[in-house]
Amino acid sequence: MAVNGFDEPLNRAPAQIRAGDFVSWWCDELAETFPPEDFTLSYVGTLEGEAPSRIEFEATAENGGFLVSISGDDSSTWTSGAYQWAAFITRKSDGARKTVGSGRFEVLLDLASGDAIDLRSHNRRMLEQIEALLEGRAKSGVASYEIAGRKLTKLTPKELQDWHTHYRKLVKIEDRKRTGRGSHRLRKVEFR
């Protein structure tokens, strides 16, 4: 059987989990130091950002090791984004807890359920909005206006062009990374 996280658990925790997917992995290296009959293994993940959310799951003792198995129903409730995680071993006899690992993983959007989602990056969305503003600017030469005591000032053409240049560079970098071409910067090396 292939080790694919479905029929046979992965050998380590994945760096990415798509919400709604089933995933499983072994934590046998911990079982050598912390026998599953005496200890439990649990994980806590916290979403990075302004609206943090928390996920928790536990490993089960199986074949002398720890098996983490997350159902599609469980992962479907997870909010997409980058998570900081920590793994804890807890002694069954007295409840004493010890952190045994930490890191980051990413929860990807569940593309199989719900409505269509705008998957463009922030940079690409901003570039497209600025380009639409630049095209619309020719139709409306008004730089600011006031209605009922509230004043609205638009960006100047120079400011719009500066933001356009900024976001265009960021989108080019994203495109190069996505296609695996890396940076286009020239690196000079001098040998003496």
C-alpha cells in the first residue's frame, strides 16, 4: 500500500491540510520516549491574524505508537489560513503536560463546497482595482468633493501611478514564484 495519508498514514504531519479532507499521520518517534499506555498526545493550533480561531485534536494509541487521524467532517470546520501549532504529551497518571513540538501549517480553502471563492491574492486584487480607477479617472476629473459636510478626496494621478507600480512589482514576484522561476535579480560575484 502507498503511504498517502488515506489508505496508509503519512510518516509525519503535513505542511498543508485542505479543509474538508481526511488526513492521518504517525508519531512513532514520540512513542519511543512516551509510551502510549502511559501518555496521551494532543495538538492545538491557533490561526494567525486579526481573527484568531483555535483547533484541537488528539492522537490515538495504535500499534505501540501515536496515530493522528482527522476526519473530513472535522477539518471542514477549520478556517483557512496559517496556523501556529504545538504538540503536547500529557502523563495519564497525574495530568502533567509537556510541549514536545511546535511549528506552522496551512489550512487551505475547501474548494469542493460552498460558493465560488475569489482566489486572487491581495496584491492582484489591488492592482486590478487601481487599474480600474486609472481607467475611470479619464471619465471623472474631480479630485475631491463635499456632501453634507463630509469631504472625500481621491488619490492624485501621481499617487495612483505610484501604487500601480508598487502592486505591479508584487504581482510579478508572485507570478515568478508560482511558476518556479524565482527572482529575476542579477547577482554579481567577483573572484580575486
